[in-house]
Amino acid sequence: MKENTMKIVVVEPNKPAYIKEIDGGLKSMQSIVGGLLEPIYFLNERGVVMVGNEEAKLIGLHGNRRFLEEIVAGTFFICGDNGEDFCSLSDEQCKEYAELFKVPHKITQEEVEQDIGMIFIGF
């Protein structure tokens, strides 16, 4: 692996997860999720984070995976988190998360819209 590269697991809607090596720069990460980065802490492993598109549900991206009562929309990736920066997963972690997310979830657009969960109160 080159010096500034990261090994990650990419999870796209309606597709099995796959392992990918990226250059680790902000633009590379943003191109995967299609916009602004948002860390998502649904995984229970210390030092591992999901990263998705901050506006995924608001801009109508397809539902991807369910986590209990929550839906993650749009493509996300799984990488390491050393407390300051995103970093590479180990080969074992890559295999583990590619296997964990190999089966896509069927999620309707209506379910995604219902999961936005914003309430606007006027004054």
C-alpha cells in the first residue's frame, strides 16, 4: 500500500460491499459519498467509523442499509478513525466488514423520507 493510501470498505445501495484502496485525500472520500462527509457511529468497534453523505436523505439518495430503527441513505464507506483523522482498515477488518455488508437491504424511497426525522416549529 502506498504512503497516503487508505484501505476501506465501500457500501453502495443495492450492491454488495467491496474493498477499495483510495488515495486518502478529502476529494477522494467526497467523491465516494457524493458530497459532504458525515461520520456515522453505528458500528460498535472502537477505531472504526462509517462515513456517509451529510445531506443524503435531504437530497433524495437511495436507502442503503438499516441499523435498528435508522436508515443510512446513499453510498458510505467504512474506515479507521485514529481520533484525529480517518485512516486505513486492517486487512482483517476489510474482510469482516465486506462480509457483514455483502447482502443489500431493500429500502423504499418512502421509508427514507419517513426516516428524515426533522420537525419544524414556527414561532
